[in-house]
Amino acid sequence: MSKSRVQLVLEALGIDAQLRGRQWWAICPNPDHEDRHPSWRIRDEPGSPRDGYHACPPCGFTGGVITLIKNVMNISGFEARKVLAKIEEGAPVVIKPAPSEVTVVTKPRGFRLRAGTKILPLSLWPPSARRYAESRGITEEQVDKWGIGYCDEGPLEHRIVIVTRDMHGVPRNYTARTYVDHPRRYFEPEPWEKADRNAMFGEQLWPQSRRLDCTAIVVEGAFKGLAVDRACPELAIAATAGSALMPGYLPKLVQFGRVLVSTDANETGDRIADELLWLLKKHRRPAQRFRLDDDVEHDHLSTPELRRIIRSVVAA
């Protein structure tokens, strides 16, 4: 069997990676990241527009094959394209570094994930963390898809860490939920961590174009967003950072052709929904709310039941 383009690139760059499903995992090749665990992955999906997309959730090193070659070899983008062409032709890669300095930009705006956070496949998590994640319905596919992690040391010890990333896959915020008996269930970033509360969980996988053809669904919190993702992965997830309507949400949501608002069935959820619907309609954006029964939350419903409810609203 012939080798894929991604496999040829990895070999040419000397990156020792292991194939898991459709992705290769390795120690992060970002020279600015002292990675102690295989946190970096690159997609190997020939024919797909996502082929060659790579990401390291802890440090924010992301991009395509060209950016990978450019940063690992410290050359210009022009030279990186020449290197890729040689790799695809099977020619030996011998190139002098470009004189211009190329810098990997990581963790912009000063935000960093807390020390001890590990982004690994669910099968490699500690048993207690894995059992809790599975009890909340989180699947192996979702851990990989969204870059969900856990922390076993430091301030976030014994917590699942759900990272909110921007459209480039760069971490901007997080929610850390304890998986042991701890009086403080949720831990959010402190002000000094410089998290971006205007980032919405889900936007890392929003379509880069033609959003007017898509429907977004707004829920409160990442766990509810994950429940919707399991039920209706075709929708754009837009989960808020808690129970506050941040000013940065509206400019993002008005880019979609239709917005479904499904905030919690309580006084706070009603307030958020009323305000958001008013703002969206003010901007002439089709929007509606569907409210679950009192005391019922999205992640409390079975996936088939939540799918039935959502699709009935979408089809209406």
C-alpha cells in the first residue's frame, strides 16, 4: 500500500508519530512547546479538505501541511511549498533555511491552559476520569473532535477540562468539572488568566464560509453543547460561557442563516433567550427559541430523544 501525503511529510520532517484511526499522534513539533505527552495530532484523510490539518490543543500550534513544514524547518512559506512538492514527488528534501525569521505564534492574548492539563484520547485517561466522562455521555470521538482533556495535578486536579477554542483552534477559555467528590463542582478561569469569555464553545468547527446556509443552536455551557453535538452533529454548536450574555456573541451569531436558542428552562435561561432573540431579530436574523420542560436539561435526555426534539424544531 502506498504511503499517504501526510505520512510522507511526517517521515521527511523526522516526526515520530503513531496512527490512531484517521489521525497521527506525536510529541508536539512546535519548538516553543516542551510537550511531555503526545498532544499533537494531524489528520490523514486523503481527498478531504481536512487532510493535513494539524493541531496541538495545549499550545495552540495549528494549521495545514505548509505551516507545519514552514515552522518545523524554520523556512518561509514559499520554500515550504517547494519542500512539499519535492516530498510528493518522492525527491530527497535538501533545502537551506530562509534568511527571514519565522516564528510560531502560540497562546495569543496571554491565555494558557493550566499546568497539568492533558489532551489525550479517552482510552488513555485515568479510570475515574474516563468513567465520569462516559457517565456524562462524552464519547471517544468527542474527546478527539473537541480536544477535551483532564488534569491530574495542580489547581485543576481531578477535573475534566473542556476547552473553548476559536475558529483557528487556539484555546481561549475552559470549563473544569470535578470528577471526584469535591464541594466546588466547576472551576472557571480567574481574571488574571486572561480568558476570552466572548469565545463560544463550538466555534472551532464552524464553517469558514457560507454560514448563511447553516443553523446554529445556542445553549448554556459546554456539557449541553456536547449533548447537542451527539444528537445533531450537523448543527453549529454555540455554547455560552456560563449564564451571561457576552457582547461578543451577537456579531458571531448574526453570521448564521438561522439561530435556535435553547437556553435553560429557568428564569435565567428565559432572560438570556428574550434578550438574544430581541437582538437577533433587530438584526433581521431568523431566530426562535425552543424550551425544554422545567428541570430538564439537554444532557439529561437520551441522544435519540434530544435528536427528535431538535429535528422537529428545525423542520418546523
